[in-house]
Amino acid sequence: MTKYAVEIPEGSEVFGEARAAFERFGYSAAVRSHGQLFIAGTIGRRADGTIPEDIEEQTEIAIRRIEEILRLENLGLSDLVDVTSYHVDLHKHLAGFSAAKARLVKPPYPTWSLIGVSALASPGLLVEIRATACYPAAE
């Protein structure tokens, strides 16, 4: 099986201090295997490590990080095929999440599942998004 981990470059403006989490917690931001790119759960923590209180900003940061991972692989958001997002207090934050998502994600849309959870890895996090993309040559 051919696979490799996508490396987030040091000094990434999008990931900032969060880049260190991959090593600290022992996981990859994304792994390419068999024509697909599997992107780990991505959160809305700012590059300086702070967590916004606003769901729209958290959602935008998380999607921008996914977009950056895709860019590193010469892909874009239109190459996403499956997305799952995990939400603290889903009903309370759905409108803000949906507004940010609508601004950033355009057709063709991937499949997308929303799951309500009681908590995420750090207090204050409201959304985490994981995704799978396909490379065009994999069709």
C-alpha cells in the first residue's frame, strides 16, 4: 500500500502554533493513500493558539485549514468528497456554522454529516471538521 503523510510547513500562517500539535499528539494533518486524501479533524483555533468564541470564526478557520492542506496537495475545496463535522451544542450554533460554510464551500458540494457532541478536545471549541478528498487522476 502506498501512503504518505502531508507535512505542514514550518512557519505556516494558517496553522501557526497549532502545527506543533501533530508531533505532540502523534498524528498527521492528512494522509494520502490510494488516490484519496484523508484530512484529520481540524479545529477553529487561531494561528496564535487562541480560540474564538464565535462559531462563524471557528468554522472559517477550520475550513481555511482544510483548504490549506488541500492547496499543499494541489487540490481545492471542490475536490472534497466526504466531510463530517462535530458540533458542541449543534442547534444553538447551526445558523452561524451554516453561514460560514456557505461563504466558503461552493458547488460541487461534498457529502456532509453533522454530529452533535458534548465536548471537543479543548474547552471553548465548538466545531471540528474532518474530510476526505480525491485526486483527479484517481477517477
